[in-house]
Amino acid sequence: MLPIRTLMVVLLLFSTSSWARVPTDPAQAEQIFTRWLAAYNAGDRQELQAVLSTYGIDHTAQQYLDIRETFGPFDVLTRTVDTPDTIAAIVRGTSSDRGVLITVAIDPDNRPRLKTLQLEGTEIPDAFKPARLEMPALIAQSRARLDGLQADGKLSGSFLLAKDGEVLMTWQGGLADREQGVAVDAATKFRLASLNKMFTAVGILQLAEAGRLSLDDTIASHLEDYPNQAGATAVTIRQLLNHTSGLGEIFDDAFETRKASLKTLHDYWAVYGDAAPAFKPGTQDQYSNYGYILLGSIIEAASGQPYEDYIEQHIFRVAGMTATGAMPEAARVPGRAIPYTLSDGRWVRETRTLPLRGTSAGGGYSTARDLLRFAEALRAGRLIPAAAVQAATSPQNTKGWYGYGFMVSGEEERRQYGHEGGAPGANAALIVLPSQGYVVIGLSNVDPDAMENVVNFVGNRLPL
């Protein structure tokens, strides 16, 4: 199973500093965990907020209800820590098929205040992994899930399952344009969100193979006019690739007001370039869209081409991807789906969070067939050599969930790599199981995480 998209960006980490006073009852971690879990599973906003307030947690009930919308209620699988002051439990989302590690720890110097309430993505232990299915049964169940989500108004999109380049199953459903009544078909182009990071990483690795750069080069060695030279000399290309740079987000609260000025990759520097790394580069993981903006800038500097031109020439053309691109949102792109986000129970056209065009961090578009071509070109070594593919799709960060531009998990026959992407009006996922030659792709023009959940459902049950 692929790690949760952007990990702690989606989930929550809480460590106390100085919140309002809480009761001095003798509660143990077990009681607090049980109370929080019961409120979460019931979707009880009032009780959730009461738990958070009682134990000094500076989160809102809505944050947890948003997680519940994606993952569903949690089933407890096993405890990894069980002491009076600390509970750590691996749980599984009932609607998402994903593992989450929940840690509840009391501050022993200020009982029963919590010093930690943390949710983070984790692997499901082998003993609890779902049973593998024979292909006919898996295809039938997958199609039933997709049809059911569409019938419930929760999904429109395109799905593909292939083995060794041979397509075993395709599905298209819902509307690409709700106003005009245009149905999704095999040629519909969907926004990729963060899946563009795979292309960016492959471009960097190509330039490394060509001797134009080294993964241990610093930002400053390629971007000489970068605003924060102190930070630029501390961060390497490798750390940008594996999300250990300490650089942060571009999709912040002010993005909507700023995006009109963000027409090129260089434009992002003026807004985000002064920030120093949040931690010593290489010591922690933190998903960074801005880091991938800088990788796109480095491709431009090392190749002498605009990012879009380099990726088109060296990746899309080589792989035979004729329906993939990053044209501006204002441009008319035949077959590009309209993005829709849920607002007050209705699907409405999404415009607020869209960048002006796709970038090296995300936002381009493609079809399921084109992404299969990319996956097969990568597996065949036509984009980068096999050794570079192996490195890119193996754990490269501190917690082992990311390589170079690829989310990674599992070992041996269960090894997977790929990427997930989600934003209002876009949900995309690609999984490759290299030892069996499977590729699973899902694209959607509605909010996360319905399509991701189906892709992970299939990836977890493919026959080995």
C-alpha cells in the first residue's frame, strides 16, 4: 500500500507547549485514547471537541472529522506501545484500506495534559493485510466499487489495471463536464496533482546521468541568484528529491491571492525564497511542494530549456505520451476535464486552488493510457537506466516512505512504488508492483480520496 498522500500534511501532530489548564484527574493514556477513538468513530463533533479541550489539544473537531471523511472509522489492529502514560496503536481506516499509527502520550509533569497526540501513515502489519484475490474476482469487485461510487455521486473518472503492459481492465464513469453533460471517456485528460513530481524526478536523474548535475550539489550551485543563499548552500538536490530539505509549502492560506503573480517557476522564489529550512536538511521528512518547484528551476538551469520543454522532449516523447501536458488553465485543452469540488452537498466548479498552469510540483494533466506508457517506459529503462530506477523507487528519506519522486512501500514481491495526488477537484494515483509487472492507475476530476481508495484497494489484493 502506498503511504498516505503527504503523510502529516493530511494527518495531525500535536505537541504541547502552554495551553489552557486542564483537569488534574488521574486519567491514563488508555482512557484518553479510548474516549478519543469512540468520539472519532462515532463522528461525534461535540464529544470530540470535549476530549480535545479537556486534555489541552489545540486542534478542532473538524480537523478529525475531515480525516474521518477520507479514512472512515478506525479498526484497531494492534498496539505497539501500551503503558500507563503512552498508547501507540496501528489502526486501519474502514473505507480507505490504509494504516495509521495513533500515538497518545501524557505529559508526566502536567497530568493529564497530553504532550503528544499524533496520527501518521504506516504499513499494515503482515498479519492484518487483506487476502489476495484471483484476478476475475478482483476485477469484479473493483468494477462494483467504481460503479457504486459513481452511482452514489462520489466519483467520476478513469481507471486502468495492466500487467506487463497488457490492459486487464478499464473503467470510465461520470461526467467530465457537468454543465455540458460531457461523459468521461478513455481520452479524457485529468489533472494529476502531485503525480507530476515523478516526471520532475526523472528529469533530474536524466541530467545526473548526463553529468549536468550531481544529486549532492546544493541549490546554490545551480541557482546562483536564489534569494536565500544561506539556505541554498545548506540544501542539496537529493534532499529536495526525497522531501528532507526542510523547505515548505506553496499551497498556503494566501495562495489564492498570490497565484496571479506565479506564472513561471522563478516567480515562486519572490514569494517563498526567503524562508530558511524548518530543520537541519536531511534530518527529518516534510513533504515539500516548494522543493519540487526548485527542482524544476534546477532542470531549467542545468538543461538550458524551459521546464515544460525539457519534460516534453525527454520524457513525454520518449514514452509516447501524446495526451499529457501542463498548458495554462486559461488555455483551451480539448478533452481536459472540468474540476469539481463539493460545496454544501453539491459539486461545483473548482477554480480557487488551481495554479495558473501545471508545474514541476504538480497540476499537469494526462490520461490513464499515457500514464501506463510512462510506467512501462520507466520499467523498461527507456527514460533512465535500471540502476537509477531502482534508486528512485527505493526508500531514500528518514522514515522510508519516499524515494526520489516516488512514494514507496513493501519489500520483495510486495514492493510498490508510484505516487498519489489530491486537491479540490482532482484525485490521482499510480501504483507499480515491479516484480509482477502490475500497474494500477486512477484519475478523477472530483475531490480526494475516492479514486485513491479504489487504487489502493486493488493494489493490496492483486495476486502475487
